[in-house]
Amino acid sequence: MTLQALVFVAAAIFGIGVYGALSQQSFVMIMMGLELMLNGTILAGGAMWALTTGGSPKGQMLVVVLMTVMAVEAAMGFALVIGIYRVRKADITEKIKRLKG
Amino acid sequence: MILNITFWAFSALAVFSGWRVFRADSMVRAAYWLLVSFAAVGIILVLLKAEFLGLILILMMGGEMTIMAVFMVAFMMNPAGLNPMTMVHRHRIAIVAGVVSFLAIAALGLFARFPVARAPVGVDPTRRLGVELLGDSMLVFQSAGVTLLAAMIAAIAISSARGRYGDADEGSVEPTQLVPAADAGETAEGTQPIVGGRQ
């Protein structure tokens, strides 16, 4: 369980997340891509804490902040999905190609 | 040895389920694949002796992905996955971007030199994190809490069906500040005075 292996796995998860966030049309699936990217980031942060900081709790604090980011992203994402659906009846990105509906 | 095997097993599970998220026909199943990916990463964090973070990740994501599955059923076509489904755009560019970001980060992990300093044995990381949370990093912890509160209020404000001055899809301009259509000389949408919501 070396740092290289952990960063490798985190990079794979992050890469899949990038693919998902860019390729999906549905808003909720785009959010899943973003969450997967944050998942990889959390793994990398935990690995860095465990293997390079000498167990300093400040490394774990960074992961706590990342989890906050994830919760805020999910809350705002869901709110925006509902808001856009109310106003524009849109659930995929192609339906909001124009700013003025 | 056993630690390594467990680590690689859960790593493979995390990556595989992450890939399945975008290959599942049903969006509900995609949500639960994402939960599997998060749980595998949580278990890897536990293997790294970050028990608190790993378990709180699993706990948080269990709740969040269940809410996400409800969203899928409420909003999306084909929630049951009875038909094959691919909803993608710019597929090739997305694949290239994903592969490039994977290679870049993996190269960083393989070739960059990081300091090697493992956590000392015999010190409880969870206890140290608790002391840190309510000690030196209290401000960070409190800021995270206030940020979450602000996100909750903002989410309710964005998604509520009725705004302060009428229905959510009618705009948010105060009725008394709108110019009546006759005076303005044009009948553009949105300049009608709105009294008591939808007319």
C-alpha cells in the first residue's frame, strides 16, 4: 500500500469522474461525475495524510474540508436541478442551450 | 500481505464501480454504483488508519446516494433500466480528457518525490483529529459548519416553489417597482404588474 499505488487509484477514479462530468447529458449524471472526482481527491488526501505528514491531524482536516465541499456541491446541485426544471422544464444540458428560453 | 490484498481488492472495486456509474442503464443503479465506489474508498481510508474519515464518508454517502436515487426516480426517464440507455455528448473529447487527467495525476504520483513520514505507531489518529477539530482548527471547523448552513438556506431559496413576490417562474422583481405596460409603451413580457402571484 504505497503512496504511488494510492495516487494511481485516486487518479483512475478522478479520470473516470472527468469523463462522466464532460460526457453526460443529464444534470444529475453530471453531478455524479463531479462527486466521483471529489471521491478520488478524498482518497489522495487521505493517502497523503497517512504516508507523508507523519500523522499530523491537519492532513485529516483537509479531507474534512473536502467532504464539506462535497455536501455543498450536492445541495446546490439538487437545488439548481429543481430550479431549472421548474422554469425551463429541462433535465438535460441540450435543453438549455440558450440563456433566454 | 493481507493488507495489500485487501487494498488492491477494494481499489479495483472502487474503480470498477466508478466506471459502472456511467455504463448502467438505470440511473438508480448508477446512484448505487457510486455509493459502492464511495464505500470502497471509505474502507481504504480505514485501512490507512483514518477510521473516522472513512466511516463518516460511508455514512454521509449512504444518505446522499439514497436521496440521489429518489431524485432519479422523480426526474429522469427510464429509471427502471428496462431499455438500454446512453445519454452522452462530445463522447470522444470526454474520453480523451478523462484519460489525459488520469495519466497526468498518475505520472505525478509515480515521478514526484514526496516526503516519507508515516504516522507514529501507538498514537490514536481519531483522538488527535478530535483535539485538532476543537482546538487549533476550530475556525476551519466552524467555517465548514456555517458554509453548510448557507448552502442549506441557498438550496431552499433556489428550489422553493413560491418566491417572495410570487411564483418561482415569474421572476423576483418587486411588484411595486414594475412599470405598468401602458406607460412604458411596450408590452414586453415581465413588465406586467404582478399582484398576488400568477395572473
